[in-house]
Amino acid sequence: MFQKVGNSLDADKRLYKEDIKGSIAHVEMLFKQKIISFKIKNKIIYGLNKIEREISSKKFEFNKKYEDIHINIEKRLFQIIGEEAGYVHTARSRNDQVITDFKLWLKSATKEINNNLDIVIKSSVKLAEKNIQTIMPGFTHLKNAQAISFAHYLMAYVEIFTRDKKRFSNNLESLNENPLGVAALSGTSFNIDRNYTTKKLGFKKPTNNSIDTVSDRDFVLDFLYSISVCSMHISRIAEELIIWNSDGFNLINLSDKVVTGSSIMPQKKNPDLLEYLRGKSGSAYGNLFSMLTILKGLPLSYFKDLQDDKEIVFNSNDTLINCLKIFDEVLKNFSPNKKKMLELANNGYITATDLADYLVKNHSMSFRKAYQKTSAIVNLAEKTKKNLSELSLDQLKKVEPKLTEDVLKVFDLNNSVNSKKSFGGTCFDNIKKMIMKYKKINMIRKFTLVLILFCILISCGKKGDPEYKESAIKKNMQLPSINKA
């Protein structure tokens, strides 16, 4: 029973790459510091690389008798290279080993989430570009408020997901502190070089306090919080699209790829994928609160309670990645019902604010007086069962005698949308500029990735050159004839 309770292998075996990477950096540092010999270092690295190939090719035999991935790898290392495998744990504890692996994994996971957010942003921008002049009502309290461009609504989603990206990117700062070398909780008496492993593993700096390091899970909370906020955003958008797709609104059409049928009603096409997205925010919140609850009563430093952190994080991460991919499919498989959008925009007197603004600008009224005059005109339209655009000039002049024929242009929906020229407003030119901005950002990102790939290829080409290999061996491999240990 205790073995089963204490076993975390099923959850943490996905950390195998990070565990091996961390161990290789650790033994390279031990050799550099003359704590282990060149021969031992090479044997350990050979064994670890072999284990990684075995796990990647699904030839590794995981043994639940050994409670986690770290012990499984270490036991297999003993089988491959013998007793010298015991040196791998010199100046290291499972406490700092686990946190190092976890932080390395979270850095990769964060970048993967941001890549998926980039895809969603790109799809949203692409859809917006096709709908700049698609007029719809903007809602407050789900009531018609003011006329907007559908593209402006879509670009609101882009802002939302861009904030999510920034939130995840900000987390990389706290993830960039290297825990390796703090050992169990107090550090180590061995003359280790934590700056060396920091550089090798791609961290910015080593952590400052050994006790804090092994007990810290703030970086886990930051990650789970970011996932919860992103999940909440997806849920809100999913809810909106569900409403818009309902028979009552009928503002968008979902293709058959993203709907399901009814078991009894042949005509039904249900937005099940959107409902799935809406519901998954609940599990993200639950995981965040689980982790907060685990941490709330823990003294410093390490306790078994913390073992659950990885399963919680993996679950939230996998769910969010899945939701982002599904949402991107939805974006590619729905279209606006432009006729219905325009028809709905013509209801609810949504150019009333435009009329109030017109009175302020053209007849030197205070906004409150203009508001009252506009309310009286709206009441007149309601009594005569007409839209504002259907009222005659004579009818309008009964409320405000100063009005002239140019007031009728105020009720045109295109004019209404295009009049909102303030920065961030819904006018067509503003939307085009924002779309261009995000397209440029995407182009720069693509160019940067291509440049990085080009540099890697050049580097690989150099490594294939015999002279480069010889110089690299002398410089980096630390041969025993040069470095005695």
C-alpha cells in the first residue's frame, strides 16, 4: 500500500529528457571541478544517452518498484555501466534534481503554449481581415448597444490572447533560476560550480537560498494561474459563440466539422466542441486551487505533499493545449451570418449615441442636454414603431427645431462605425492598422525562427568539418592528458 501511495512514476516519467539533461550537466560540472574522473564522467554520459534512446524508442522497462523516473533511470544506469553509476548523485539530492527537471519541463511547456496561442492569434487576425466591413451590433448586457465591425470584435480576442502570451512569458523569468546544486535543503560541502550548470541548462542564474529553493512552488502556481486565466478567456469566447450560434441570435454559422448531431433529432447540430471548451475552465480552476491548498499549510522545506504538483500541472497543461487546438479549428470553421448581423444592428436604436454626439458637436449642447433630446427622439421612434433612420426630418424637428437634413447621415450604420476614429475604436482604418500590426509581428517572428534555424544549420556544418572537430575536442572535451582528475 505504501509503495503504491508513494509511487509517482506514471506522472513524472514524462520528465525523462529533462532528468537526463540535468544529470549530464551535473556530471560535466563534477568533472570540471575535479570531483569525478574523465573516465567516470564519460561512462555516466554514455549510459544516460543510451537510456534516453531506450525511453524514446519505447524499449525502456519502467519498474514501479522504483518510485519515480529518477530512481528508474539511476537503477538502469547501474545495469549499463556498473558501480560507477553511483557517482551521478554526488553533491546532489532528489530534491534539487526534481525541481530542476520540473523547471526545465515548464520552460518548454510554456513555449509550446505560446506557440499555440500564436496560431490562434493568427487565425483570428485572418478571419478579422475578411470581415472589416461586416457590420454587427456591439452588446452590453447582451442588449444592442452600438454598431461595430465584426473584425473589431475578433481583434478584441487577439488582444485577450496576446495578454495571455505575455502572462506566460513573464513566468519564464521565475523559471530561469537554476535549483541544481542546493541538494536536500542546505547546499553541499563539495566544491561545485552552480554557475556552470546554470549556463549548461539554459538558466539565467542560480537560486539564492537552498531552503527556499526546495520548498518553492510559486512557479507552479504562476503557471497554473496563467492556464486558468487563459482557460477562462476561451470559456468566455466559447459562450459568446454558442449564444451567437443559437437559433435566437443566428449571427454565425458553424460548419459540420465542429458540431455534432442529436441521437434522436435529425435536424439538430449542436456546438458540442464550444461547450467542451466552456466547461474545461472548471478543471483548470480546480487544479489551481488544489495546488494552493497543498501549499497553504506547509512549513519549509520539502514534504511529500509536494509530490502531487507534477500530475496537477501535466493535467492542466495538456487540457489547455487541447483546448487551444480545438478553438483554432472552430475559428477556421465558422463564418458570420452577415445579413443577420446587419439586420440585428438595425434594431434597438443603436445610433442613438451618434445622434447625441452630433448635437454636442453641431449645436453647442452639453452632452447631458443632448442625451435628453436624443431620448425624446428615441421615444418618438418607439411610439411610431420606426427605426431612427426611418424618421423624417419634420418628425425630428418637432423634438429639436434646429436640426437640418445632414442629421440623417448620423443614422447610417457605416457612418456610425467609421465615426469612431479614436485610438482603439471600431472605424475601418483603425482595424486595418491593428491587423497590419499583428501581421508584421507574425512576420518578424517567422523571420527570427528562420534566422535561428539558419544559424543552427551553419553551426552543424562547421561541426562536420574535421578541423572544427579537432579544435572542439581540445577546447570542450577536456581530455585527460590536458585536465587531470
